[in-house]
Amino acid sequence: FRYILYKLIKMITSIKSFGSYVLVKPVIVAAEDLNVSSNVEIESTVIECNCAVSNEWTDLVLLSSKKYNHDTSIFQFRLPKGHAKLNLPIGGFLLALAPGCEHDGTDAIRPYTSITDETQNNSGTFEILCKRYDQWGLKESITTHFLFTKTDHSYRPPGAVSNYMHSLTVGQSMKFKYNSSCIGRIRYPFPSHIQSVTMIAVGVGVAPMIQTLRALLRNYSHENRRSSMSIVLLYGVRTVRDILMRELLDEWQEKYQDIFKVVYCVGSRWTNVHFGAKTKNTEKSQYRPPQLPDGFSSLVSAELGWVDGQKIQKYCCPPSESTRVIVCGLPGVYDKLCGPRLEPALAEKSVLAELGYTAAMVIKL
């Protein structure tokens, strides 16, 4: 009886989040409302921005939609009249609204970063790289949860804003706005003592890295400055075909090979495979490892499996006052590597904390 009472109280005081019931309701916190602990150093670079999009919801017309791969497209929008450039700060983003598309029926709002090179573009447009998230996993209900049905809590609902954006046709509009919370967490240019930058991106989390990489490579591409910077991007994807912006990343790696390296980490579950396929061969070596992912051999620099501490130690710059680590991905990426995105402190048992990095060294996008 006590256990049943506990379950009832838990359901009454909890919410259902992605197929399971949790006691704490997620809260969207504006950047300026975050309480930063006194032991976290904040770099005080002043950011000046004259973004073409105002702090009011603005309808922007979709000019084109170009399919990138099986679930991702590049969407080009027209800027408000009289603006030739978007003028986002490095690490900045826009808020996009999908009316009535949130999972509770309210308006859905998500951040999106432009991938447009504004030094080469004065056309009054900007582009967004958007990955469409379909629903997947086993959906649960209060009945199955109350009756203690064993579930794997795998359900994930469809992406609210991503599916809305993918449903747009050329000529239709989408609402965007830019406010003080959209400045982002990168203070660029970095202080002069920063000599190395590690970027850890998973999936479409590579999009915000593009504008930062473009600025860094342009700034340090001069012969007299190349020796003062080292940049590494660890990019995690499930399959080779999930790699986004690969052409540009490979081009940069070849062009700036003395200061920039990208490592593709393919197959998030690869490291969980501890068995081989049994063969008819009776020799001592009777097992063979699983087949490599399709297209893996075409990658210049790649590793199998999830982005983990071993790969960070192997490729990235070690902890020091002169390094910065930028992380971007889904919530699970933050939880494992550095702790929840909205918490400025570095989680004690996180991968980066265990490796010796501090909160002052880590930037959670």
C-alpha cells in the first residue's frame, strides 16, 4: 500500500517528459537570469550587435529549401527590408517560433544559428541548417506507468520546431526574433592568452561551431599568427551520412592543417559492442569484429564510438588557463560531458571535470 501511495504522489507532483515521469519541471531561463557561482570566471568582453532581426516576433519569408541529407535541409530566409546582413555576434542565435507546435499545444520556440558567411554575403538573406527529428521509441501512458509495466523510457516526441520548418514551402513565412538572451555564451574575440580551442559537437550541434570556426580560422590564418593557436573539433554522429557540413570542414582541415583538425566520432553505440561474429574458422581467432560503418574509410580522421574521455585526451588540448572547450549537442551530451546546459558550474562526475577542466575553461552553447 505504501508503494502504491508513493507512486500516486509521484505522478501527481511530477510531469511526463519524453515518456517518463520526472519530479522537476524544466524551466527556460534567460541568459541574463542565470546565477553564476562566485568560483566561475566570466570573461567580460563587450559584445556590440546590430542584428537585423528585432526583439519583436518578425515574419521572414522562406526563399529556398535545399535538402542536405536524409533528415536535414538548409533553409534560406529573407532579412527585413533595408538589411543586407544578419549581423549576429559569434556564438549568437535567433529564436524561431512554431505556433501551436509545442508538445502541450502551446507555441514552440527554439534557437537556431545562421551558417551564412557574412563576409561574403550582402544579399539580404541568411541560411539555417535544420535537422528534422521524427518521433521514435516506445510511447508510455499513465496507465502503463501506474501498473508498473516495464518500459525502456525510450520515447522521444517529434521535433516541434524542426518539423514545422520542414513543412514550410517557398514563399511562406516563419517568425524570428533576437533579444539579449540570444547573444550566446561565446565572448569573441577570445582574450589574448587563449592559445587552444577544443570544440565538441554532436549531430546538428555542429551548426553553431561553423561561425566560430570561420572567425577563428580567418583570424589566425595569417602566417605570423598560426603558431599561436590550435583548434580541434570532435564531431560525434551516428553514421557517416549524418555528418553535416562535411565538405566545408574537410576543406578547412586541408587548408588550415597546421592549426585545425577535425575528428569524426562515428556510431554512438559502437563502444557498447563487446562481442564479435562467430565464424566457421576453427583457428584460434574464431571471432571477428563488427563491420565498419558504411563510408568510414573515406574519412581522413575518424574514431569509432561516442565522444568520450579517452578521445578527448587523445586529440584535444589538456586543461590549462590558455584553453577553452566549447560543447554543443542534445541534453544527454551536456549531462555526460559537462553537466546540464543551464548550470554554469561543471558537474563533478562529468567527463571534462574528471579530466581536470574547470568551469572557466568550458563554454556550454
